[in-house]
Amino acid sequence: MTTLLASLGGYTLQARVCGPVGAPLAVLVHGMMEAGSVWKPLLPRLAATHRCVVLDLPWNGLQSGLWGRVLPPERWLSAALERFQLCPDVWIAHSFGANTVLTLLAQHPATPGATAPAALVSPFYKALHREVTWSLFQQHVNAFPDFVQQSIRARTARPLAPDVLQRMTRTACEHFGCYVWTEFWRLYAGMPFLPLHEVRQPLLVLAGGDDQFARLPDVRAMVDTLPAGRLRVFRDAGHFLLNDLRHDAVGAIAQFLQVRGDPMPATPRQACAGATPSFHSTESTP
């Protein structure tokens, strides 16, 4: 696996690359306070037929929480495409990353990969701006510690004692910080204004039927707006599908990308597609 690094505004962008050279390019975008390692269950299957680029962006929780003062998330994503000279043939994204990709596709049609298919896992959504209320704002603020706690549980292999889990949750919430939370809210509150009817490529949306945060009725409303949107609901899963139902979620994404057979035909590549990245790289093993 090759690791590429680039710097922007005092923050580090990282891209880990694996899979056959010349295969369709899949760009994977993680959610808030999670690293690109969230895609580890998917990579062995996907890298058989796709050139995979796993991005680590400033909202991975490993850098300062003031990244939103430099760029909004969709511009961080476009900057990563530019820095690493990427033209995605397909997008795969989770949670906050899914909303970031969706915003990029809807608002920036000239971006490389803006017409590529996408698999979006557990995106947040509101269809109408009048649904974005003070009450909703307060609900999300109050629910945030529970969201963090579920995230910790989903990514911890061994059971945690209640007091340990509580301390980890408090520490993570403080590290997350209010500035990062306001970036989440800005992106989420902007969903009603996205011209989703113009995002015409195939989009697969994966949702957990028990997701307390990205609620199923809202996700259905989003898919109904997408001209070529498809919804796959996992009844016994929450927000962290790749942990709750790992095999089923990976299978659904693989099927969408036709990993079992011929890979999905690549969208027309733009001029940057054949360029060689010129940033510092290190070789590492998975």
C-alpha cells in the first residue's frame, strides 16, 4: 500500500492507495472523528477490481478541530482531489463524509468525479429548510455524547467497563470541540438547499433501520429526490453499518460496484486522471 501526504493550511491530507494500476478509481471518504481505517472491512474485496484511494481528511479527530476556519469540508475534499491528482470513477463515503461527497457532487459539477456513481453510508438529511429548527439543533447537541459513545463501542473490539466508556466519551467530546460540531451543523443544515435533482448518476444509499441520528424517513426523502438513487435498509443496524452488519454492508457495496464480476465502467476521465502524484509518499504494508 502506498501512502501519499500533502499539507494545506497547517493540516495534513493523507491518501493510502492500493489495488491494480489502471483499474477504475474508487475514492473512499470517512466520517467525522473516524479515520480511513473504517474502510478496512471493504478493502480486500474492493481492491481486487478497483484502484482504491482511502483519504484521511482533517476531520479524522487526529488534528486540530479548527480545520473549518481554513476550508469547509467539501472544499477540503476537492483540495485532496487536486493535491493527489485524483479523478474518481466511484465514491464511497460514510456519515459526515457521505454528506460532504453529496454536497460536492451537487454544488460543484466541474469537480473531477462529479458525475461518478457513489455509495453513501448513513448520510444525514433534511428535505425542507423549515424542518431545520431550534428544536432539531438542540436535539442534535443533546444526542452528541450518545453518538460518540456508540462510535466508541462500534470500533472497540473488547467490552468496556461503564466508567471507562464514560471517560472515553467525555474525552472524545472535548477533543471534538464545538467548532467541529458547528461544521457538522453547517453541512447538515445546508442539505435542503442542495439541487439533488441534478445529481443524475447512480447513487446507492445504505441506511440502518435503527439509526437514531440519520433517521430513516429523512434518508428515504433524500433518495426520493435523487433521479437515480437506490436505498438499501438494514433493519437491525444503527449508524455504524460497517461494524453492526459488516458482511451485509460490504456485500451491498460490492454488489453495487459489480465487484463480483466486471467492474463498473469508468466514467469519462478528466485531464488529471493520468497524472502522477508529486507529493511525498511512503511505502507501507496493510
